[in-house]
Amino acid sequence: AQAAHIENLVQHFYIREARRRQRPVMSAQPLKEEDEFQGRDATGLQPADEKTPTEAAETAKYVKMLLGVVPLIGQVFAWPTYFLAAYLAGQKAVYDKKFAFIAEYQLGYVFLAVWIIGMARSVNVVNANGARGPARVDRPDQHVYKVMASSGPLKDAPYVMMAGTGPQGRFNRAQRGVFNTDEVMPLMLAWTVLASSVLGPVVLVPVLLAAYGRITFGMKYKESVKARSAGFLPAMVGERWVEGLVLLCAIKGIFFASIPF
């Protein structure tokens, strides 16, 4: 009798769980009605029109942005940070000892090598972003999948794209926020270790800005592609600020004897 009672309890539990899982999950805020096919043609891509950029034009745009403006932003933030910490915060003597050590053992080239690796990644990002425009693939999609059928009803099937609306779209965008952060994480960790080994606690300022930006980026990306910009800008500034400090340390470490300040 006891075994039968336990069996009934187990069956009741599974029946209750099955019913619970069949109920629609309601979010705290109702999702907006979205048109999954807005801004897409019959193949699932962005429509081809006179605004569709060429690969050359897109590549030139990102060369200017990622290989010119962004590194410049890093230096614009890095050098004032160094001067403020060195002269206003009284860290000049500490910094001089560290830069003398770096110069003596030729460690400035370690900083420079890591910075060069970061720039090499930026070149590949330019290459990919240049190809995105004429491919007519909008974010958050990073790949385009095709049913490989040479004949039959699937020969001209639409491309396979990420779901962009509803709970599935929110999940995909949230995941993209994670992956985008992961893509820069190895370099960001290397930049942070190198810069903070010389400049100490001052590096926490851009790191905290980058952390705030990345969290905001992920949260906003879940809401919409356009909303992610609110987090992307502070994340980019913070990350490139730290990268700029690495290049500053490379310059000071390699040319320490020739730089009096």
C-alpha cells in the first residue's frame, strides 16, 4: 500500500509538471508586436537598393573608424590620464622607476607587441564589416546559411537567418551581446594586466567604464539592435582607453631615455 501511494505521488508530480510547462510564460512586461519581415526581402536579406553600400565604400569607412579614429581616441584619453596621475596624484617617481626597469630589460616591446596584435584583429574586423554591407546582412546575424539544393522545391529557398522577434529574438540578441564581449575579452584582459602593472589603480577608471558599457550593451541589445549603442559607446571608449595606455607604456618604455616627462 505504501509503494502504491508513493507511485501515485510520483505520477501526480509528473502530471503537474507537464501541465505547468504547457502554460505560456508571461514576462513582467508584455512583448511588443514585431514584424519579423520588416526590412527584409523574400530571401531574408536587407532589400537591395541604391543605398546598398559597396564593399569598397564600407571597407574605407571602417578603415577610417577602426584604424584611425579609434586608436586616436585611445591616445587622447591615455596621455592626459598619465599626466594627471604622474603630476597631480604624485605618481611620477613610481612611474619613472617602472619605466626605467622596462627600458633596461627591453620590456617595452612586450607592450608594443600586444598592441600590434590588437591592431591586427582590428584589420580583420574591417575586412568582415566591409563585406557585410553588400551581403545585406543586418545585425545581429553573423552568418548566412543556405539550403544546399541544386534542384527541387528548395533550390531557391530563402536563406536561414537568426530569429529576430519575440522571445527567441530577445534571446539571440542577448547571446550576441555575450559573444561580442567574449570576442574582445582576451585582448582586454591582456591590456588591463599590462597597463595596470605600470600605472596601477588609475587603470580602474577606464576598466569600470568598459564594464558598465558592456553590461549596458548586453541589456540593451536584448531589447533591440539600435538600443545597443547606449552601451557600445562607453564600452568602446573604456576598452580603447586601456589599449591606449598600453601603447603609451610601450612608447615610454622603449624611448624612456629620450622622453623627459
